[in-house]
Amino acid sequence: MSGPHRPSLTEIEAARTRIAAYLPRTPLVPLALDLPDRRIFLKLETLSPIGAFKLRPALNALLSRDRQELLNGVAIASSGNMAYGMAWAAKALGISMAAYMYSGAPRTKIDGVRRLGGEVRFISMDTWWRYIIDAERPDLAELLINPVTDQAVLDGNGTIGMEIVEDLPDVDVVLTPYGGGSMTTGVASAVKALKPGVKVLAVEDENAAPVTAALAAGQIVEIATKPSFIKSIGGPSLLPQIWPVVRELIDGTATVSLEQVTEAMRLLFAKAKVVAEGAGAASVAAALSSDHARGNVVCVVSGGNIDPEAYRIVLAGGIPNP
């Protein structure tokens, strides 16, 4: 089963050039906390036009293709933000778009796809996962782009890591939420190429932590998962196509609880007026709790597309239902 390779700086720079006309650079800002052993910085992908980092890989995936490949449109399987990002990118380029989503995906993301002219096709979560791991593919006229293993997706995500090192050359640790793995591997590719000594940690919800399990076992393993309101990180296993790149690049993991994540969401709102979804705040939760997060710590705040009712529950001190 073939998979993507570790993006080179040349590939990442090419991606940045492609997407620059559509996507402003996101800021890196300090989080004002008086901590003795760490300074926390936020890479605010929440300030993307879609409120999440996925616009970078979506744009690069389309802009790097020959236009002939896109004549019949594009399709994506996504739990939310990648579908949203692809809908925005497709609209900007005048391409029709369809998203395969499961019914439990956040309403903000479903509505976002439709608002941008994308078609939402609901499938079961099991079918969605089979599309993600390429175990099953629908028979489509559209070009189906894998949201995790497509090379252009990794290259686009690498632009985040390049910007981090440019904005904070003395970074010590980078924390990224781990969903399918394309963001973590893309970011790590750039960071490690520019600053080999920087640690890159994958952040996981303790209710679904396949990277932690795989690193402990030395191979991909199936794990039991528990339902969580955090929809875009965690899964029953890792994707075989991306595992070799993950194993090569990341220095470890940090697992966080739902209590820690919701506390981080409230902190981000109180201290920085940043609205983060659960996955987006997970890196901050890890920065506050992990013994490996010391020195200058950058948290990729990956997205802020949370349903209003769920966010209300968080701000009131609760944990939303799955």
C-alpha cells in the first residue's frame, strides 16, 4: 500500500507560493501565563477564512492538480473541517464539490459546506473510515482526494511548520492535535528540516489515542475508543500509508483528558479571546500538562468550528455530550 513521503522544504515552499493569494498568514501569539518552565505560543489557525487549518491542504490539493483532472469536480471524505476547507477552495476556483460526511459531524461544518455550495452526502461512520483508509472507494465522476494521505495535503500542512520556525526561531517544542496525521507530519517535516532539534509531539484525546498505542507497540494496533465531543482527533487505528512518516518524524505523544481540554478552551477564551473547538484546544491542554512541553512551546490551535450549544456548555464549566 503506497503512501505519501515526507515533504521536502522545496515542496512546502511551492505549496506556500500556490496558496498565498488565497490565504493570509496566520499569527503566532504568546499566551500570557506566568509559568516557571515554559512560554506558550498559539499558532492561530482559527483565523483562517474557514476558521481552521484545513484550507491550506485543500487549496494546495486543488492548485497542484492539472485543471483537466478537476473538470468533473472534486470529492472528499471528512468529519468536518477538511470538507469545509475543500468547499471554500472549490468555490474559489470555480469547481463543483461533494463531501462525504457522517451525520454526527458538527453542524457548523455541515452548514459551512452547504453555504459554500458544496453537496453533503451522508454515510455511516464505518463507511467514512473505510474511505479514509482507502479500503473502500465510491465510484465517482469527481476526483476523490484523500484528506490524509494525499501528498499535496501533507505539503500544504507543512506551511504551518515553516511559518512557526520563521516567527519563533528559538522554538523548543511544537504540539499538534493528531487526527489522521497529515497535519502533524506536514508540520513536523518543515520544523525538523529547519530546526532538527525541535521536539514535535502528537496530541491525542485519551479516549482515542492510536499514536500512543502504536509507538508503544512499535507497530499499528487496533484500540478501543470511547465516544467524545472532540470529533476531529482520535480513531481506532493509524493509517498504514502515513505510519512510516509519523514514526520517523514525531518525538512522542501527549494525551489529554476531556476535563483538560475543556479547561483549555475556557482559558483560551478568558486569556486570549480565542474560540477553539476541542481538537484545537487539545494542544494547549497538553502544553499545560505535559512534562515534555518546556521552553518555548508552540501550540497549533487547529480550528474554532464548534457548535454554539456545545461551546455554551464548555464555557459554563461542563463537558458536552458526544
